[in-house]
Amino acid sequence: MSLRRSASRLSYIRFYHHHQYSTGIAWQPLPTLPKSTVTVFRTHAFKPAKPYIFPTGTFSNFPAIEKWFKPTIHNPQALTLNEQHLAPYGDTMVPLEYTSPSANDGTSTETSFQRGSAPLALFISWVALATSPNAGPSASASRLYLAQAPLPILPAPLHSDLPVPELVVQAGKGDLYDSSLWLGVAPTYTPLHRDPNPNLFIQLAGTKVVRLLKTEAGDAVFERVKKTVGSEGGGSKAFRGEEMMKGKERELLERAVWGDGGREAVNGGLEAELKAGDGIFIPQGWWHSIKGIGDGVTGSVNWWFQ
């Protein structure tokens, strides 16, 4: 795959606002943590391993929120990347996910998915095109997503815009296992999966909806999907496994959580909508799926820790 050749062939893949996803039973709102102090977080969320959304704007002081994004010219409510701040680091190699319809005639529901690495400058250019007022249907058939980029690969000035929250350092043993940056143009999608460590997830730009299931409920959904696609007992429950990102498994996992197939999946399901400065805690073992919605750029960062 040539990401340079593919980045110019973009089309719009339409997703709806999360309240328009029909799952038969309403997902319940994720409870809000009473306060965002280390003590309250440790007592209410971290130690009992319960998911919470933090009070609105808890993380709004992150430098990246102000430095990395700017309103688009044609829609002040939608964001694009701030090229002036990011372009000096355009030679930095970053992981990109490339998705496109399997058929070029627009009739296919199958999704082609590939991973690769490319300079940050390529992604910046693609975002500028995808968020421009001239980006029509023929300009967005294929999409790029800067996904699961470890923060240490970033140049020091950008890394410092994403400081490790004191909650990560002080709530438990202070062990930081990994971190990731997520940048894309809505709609974006992460399929149902679970993490091996607790996860603090912070929204930097745009809007994302997170849906969560307890371990047992998520296990049931995952195994049902695997059985349907003929791979019972096989495959991986690991984060963003390639089989989850394309073909029948992607379609069925998405439908189970976000579509009409979610009647059984939503028993005990929780939902949170995140905007810039918001954050949630996802305990170890809780299944979750995430969608970026609305217009313009969405950005997120997370840390896995103990």
C-alpha cells in the first residue's frame, strides 16, 4: 500500500449521532465521579474497578487542547489540525490506519483495512483536505486514522503537550504500561475489545461516544460474533486486532454494540459522550467500543497503568 497515493482518494462514510443508533434497549449513562481528586478517584473508581466519567472539563488544561487544533474556516464548530504548531515535526514517523470500501463502485459494505507508518506531514495534509469546504464525496472514500501512537515517539515539544495526569501516577502503584495518541476526522471507530490494564482516556478535540460492557456481557457478545463468522475459540480479544477492523467480524461487532443487533449486548451496558477536556476511567477487563461523531477532527489520548 502507498499511503501517499491513497491519501488523496477519500470519500464520506456516513455515521449517525449516537442517539440515533437503535439497540432496542437504552444504554445507561456512565456515572460521574463526585470529584476528580486522587483520593476520590482511588476510592470510588480505581480500587473497586468501576468505570466513571470525570466531572466536565476536568482535563481542559491540557496544552494540546489549545495548541494542536483550530476551528475550520467554513464551520467554527468543527476543528482541524493547527498546522503552524504541528508542521515543524512533520518528519516524525507515526502509525496510520488506512480504510476504504472494498469495491470502488460504492456498493460494497466490506471494508479494506491496512496499517502502515508514514511521516506526520502526510497525515496533516490529509486532514487539511478532509476538513476543507471543498471536500466532497469523491474526496473521502478512503480514510486515515493516526491510531494507538505511543507518546514516546513524539518529539519532546509535542510530548510535553500531553503530560501524564497525576491520577495515573498517584492512584495506584505508579506503574505506567503504555500510552496512545488518537487523531482522525469523524467518523472514527474502535471495535469492541478489552484492555489488559486500567485505562484513563481523555478527549482532546471533537466528540466521542464510548460504550462499555462488564466482562461477562462482553465475553458473550464476542464469542457470539466469533461463532457466527466461523471462528469459535479462535481469534484474539486483543485491542484493535486486525480481524476486528475488516470483513464480517467488524460488521457484526459494530452491529452488536451500535446497531439493531445490540438487544442482548446492552444488558448492563453503559455509555458516555466525551468532549474536549472530558475523561473516563475504564477498568481492566471492561469491554468497550468507541466512535468519533460529528464534524471535523477528533483527538484523544490515554494511559494504561496500575
